[in-house]
Amino acid sequence: MRKKIVAGNWKLNNNQQETTALISALKAKGSFTGVEVKVAPTSIHLAQAVAELNDSAIEVIGQNMHQATHGAFTGEISVGMLQSIGVNSVILGHSERRAYFNETDEALAQKVSTAVDHDMEVVFCFGEELEDRKADNHFAVVEGQLRKALFGLNPTDWKYIVLAYEPVWAIGTGETASPEQAQEMHAFIRNLVAEAFGAAIAENVAILYGGSVKPANAQEIFSKPDVDGGLIGGAALNADDFFAIVHSI
Ligand code: 13P
């Protein structure tokens, strides 16, 4: 059976003290079963988070990573740097990185390739804009994003891949895809992976939904057969809300 995952993307939130406070609150929530729980603090707090969550089942993951392993890339973070502090999973391709930091499909293909070559798990984000959905172009956009960044992988690389469908129009807007819209897209994605890499890989890959997931809507979204969990933004900044979402899986 494929994994269930709930991951919190903290984005550009929480200073050092707030990071410690949120981690303490998460640890106080106690245990969970049948689901992998991950949190992605900002990069300068990753080492601290790894240390503070050392005795917990919550995994710390990165929000981004550069495609080069080293060199003259001021301000960037490499796969080896992440792994040297105990971070073995990274979010790549978030729509905010695509929109505000010009991350292209080509650069993302390189980032994914670097990550999997170093045994790094990738939580790969993709999703259409509102205009794409209104123009009924959402399947083509998602297919293009997946093909360009992931379809050059070797079949064996897929054990490192977690997919996160995040329709841009649902991120931080309070508007979620309906459970039916999420299921329809997730089934489409799984089918694409099956066509390209075979049924076994498609059955095993976890496909998360992201975009205004809250305690009030998580259970219904997670109940869909091809939705294997969530990538949570705003609601991940509150331990009560985040754990309500974790438990609703
Ligand atoms: P929200 O849950 O705040 O909509 O953010 C989703 C997201 O972008 C997670 O990566």
C-alpha cells in the first residue's frame, strides 16, 4: 500500500523563537500512525528543527535546493548541505518559486535529477493557474509540467518522488479544489505515470493535494482514492490545525 503523507510548508514564516515554539507545540500533540508527517521550515532553521525534532517521528524537509552540488551560486543551498544536517527530503517546483523566482521546467528537471542522484526524496509541486482551468486547459498544463521535469527520470528514481498537485488558484486563497476536482486530477496524473513508467510505479507514487487544506475540508479531500495526503501552507503554522489535518487522514 502506498504511503500517506501530510507535510507542512512553512514558507517565509517563523523566526527562530517562533520555530521553536511551533515545534514544541507539534511535539506536545503526541503520536500518529499510518501517516508520514513532515515539516518544511525556512532554510536557516532546518538544523535547529532537525535537532528539536530528533526524538519525534516528524521529519524535517527543505523548501528548495539548487541544482548544482557546489560552486559560485551565492545564496543557494545544495543537496549535500541539506543532507549534512540530516535533511533527506526537499520540496521542489512550488508555484511560488516558479512565479516569483523564475524557476523553469528545465531548471526543475535538473534539480530533480540532482536530488534523486543523491538519494534525496523530492516533494514535486505542480498545478495550473486559474486561467488554465477556466480555459479547460488544466490537464494539458499539468501534463506538460510533469513531462518536462519528471519524465526523463529512470524508473528506479521514482522511489524518491512524491507528487504534490497544487492548483495555483487554491493556494492561500481559501478556495480549495472540490474533492471531485482533486480526485479527477490525481487519477489523471496517476494514469500518466502508469503510461510512462508502468502500473506498479504509478500505484506506489503518493500524490498529495495542496491548496487551502484546513481541518474543515481535509477529511473529505483525503477520502478520495487517489489523494494520498496533503501539502499544507497556512494551516500548518498552527499545531492544532495541522494535527487535526494529520488525524483526518
Ligand atoms: P495554503 O494551504 O496556505 O493554501 O498553501 C498551500 C501550499 O502552497 C503548500 O505548499
